[in-house]
Amino acid sequence: MDERKYPASSGRHQILLVQRERLNVDGVLNVESFDDREIVLETEEGGLFIRGEDLHINELNLETSSLVVVGYIKTLEYTKDSFGQKSKGLFAKLFR
């Protein structure tokens, strides 16, 4: 793996997907938005889109940086950057 392409990780970000019906995510910094088809997170490894059907946030604990999603998970997609200060630009692009 070329270390120049990937930022250093703190080692706290993990994803566990159980039969596409339960998703445990560690290393969650913020939940940007959510509905029953898409959840947008900021993680220690950048932005993360979770897409599916009947999605529900079952547990969220920002003190321990953990999230549990239940529903039918179709896709997990990372963005290049964290949302943080750039979230205004990301959402501006979505609503053009």
C-alpha cells in the first residue's frame, strides 16, 4: 500500500456489517444528515454515505464515537475529505 495516497489513521475507525441488516461504525465524529434511504456521516477517515432502505439509527454515542444502523444496507461510500468546514460546499453542490 502506498502510504502517500492515504492519510494516517488513528486506528479507531471500524465498520462491521452483519448480513446487510445491521451496521456498526466506530470512529464517528458527526452525523451530517439522515433519512430512511441515506445517512451521511463524518468519520475519522472522511465522509461516509450509507445508502439503503428503511434505515434507522438505532444507537448513536458521540462520546464513544459509535453508531449502529439497522435496515437494508445497499452501499457504503467514502468521500475524499471530511465534511467539517467543507460541508457548506458539499451541500451547495447537492442543491444546485
